Amino acid sequence: MLIRPEELSVREMYGHLVAMITPRPIAWVATTSPAGVVNLAPFSFFNGVAAQPASLCFSAVNNRDGSPKDTIRNIEATGQFVVNMVPAALAEVMNQTSFEYAPDESEVTAVGLETLASLQVRPPRVAASPIQLECQLIQVVKVGSGPAAGNLVVGQILLAHVADEVLDENGKIDPARVDTIGRMGAADYCWTRERFALPRPTGPSA
Ligand SMILES: Cc1cc2nc3c(=O)[nH]c(=O)nc-3n(C[C@H](O)[C@H](O)[C@H](O)COP(=O)(O)O)c2cc1C
């Protein structure tokens, strides 16, 4: 099968895209509006960018009417956000926060999530998330315009909070204890409970 994006509707292409690029990690992004309303939403177009500076990126596509999502409006207005990682235990409540609440309504209050104050940015952290990353905006890269166009947020990690419970005996982050979930196509998710190690090659294969 050949997929030619220009022959498909936005909806069809989106369906293919999320089925082709799998599994995707999930950034559960907290922002604060200039008026102080806390916004929380998941984004699976998400990954790391660099270690120097420690940085990450995620993309929020525009709403159907072409307007940017609340997360983007808040980040563009304040330059700050917090990325919370999502363990399996938080899957359902994370999903609830993807409902389109009005800009003046906080997802955090609507779903009854406990938050903690951040140390270096205004948006709070999700208390139950084992890894919370306080971030400062570096750049929003606009990809296209109108409905479903991308807003790629690149941010610097100012401070990472890692729960002691997810550390192993050597103080390293133990993926089994973090228990993150990944996003697949359609409404599907995956576990990260089965893993295998593959050391990097030390030379070209024979
Ligand atoms: C697991 C999951 C992953 C999602 N990933 C994205 C994404 O990468 N980009 C995007 O624009 N929307 C994504 N969404 C949808 C947003 O979370 C949803 O549009 C949300 O209402 C945006 O909130 P906001 O308008 O408060 O910013 C995802 C939803 C779920 C449940």
C-alpha cells in the first residue's frame, strides 16, 4: 500500500500517522493560563531532544476550527509547562483529562487530581506521577496552518522530580517500577512491562 497524504482527508491521514508511529510515549502536560487556571492534557507526539541542554518536545495539533489548544495558548503566554510521565495506574484519569474542557475550567479540578507546587515554574505537578519535569519554553515551531496543523513545543528541562519508589538499589530509574504506558493507533495503548536488552554494536557486522 502506498499512502499519499495529499489524497487523504486530514482525519484519514491522522489515523494512518498514529498507527504507523508506534509506540509513542505520553507527555501529560500541565500549564497555567495568565489568569491562573491550571490546564492538564496528554500528548503522545512527544520525545526527548537533547541532553545539553536537557530538553524535550511535544506537538499539539490545532483544533478543528484551526485555533490552538489551551496548552499551546498557555505556553505561548507564559513560557512554562510541566511534563508528567504516565504510569499504567493513571491511564484512565489521564484519558479523562483529554476531554475538551472550557479554557476557564481546570481538568485537574474536574477529575479530582492532587497536584504539588513546582519549584521553578508556575504550573503544578501531578502528585501521583512518579516523574515530573519542570520545563521552560525554548521555541514553538509552527508546522502548517489551520485545522490539525502542528505546534511543536521545544522546552528545556529545568528540574526533574523522580519519586524514590521508582529507583533501584543503585539509585537508577527502574522502568519496571515507573510502569509507563505507550500510545498505539486508534484507542489502543501498550504496556512497557516486557523488555529486552540489546547492547550497542562494538563494530560493523560481519
Ligand atoms: C493518550 C493521548 C494522547 C494524545 N496526544 C495528542 C497529541 O500528541 N497531540 C494533540 O494535539 N492532541 C493529543 N491528544 C488530545 C489532547 O489531549 C486533547 O485535544 C486535549 O483536549 C487538549 O487539551 P487542551 O485544549 O486543554 O490543551 C491526545 C489524547 C490522548 C488521550
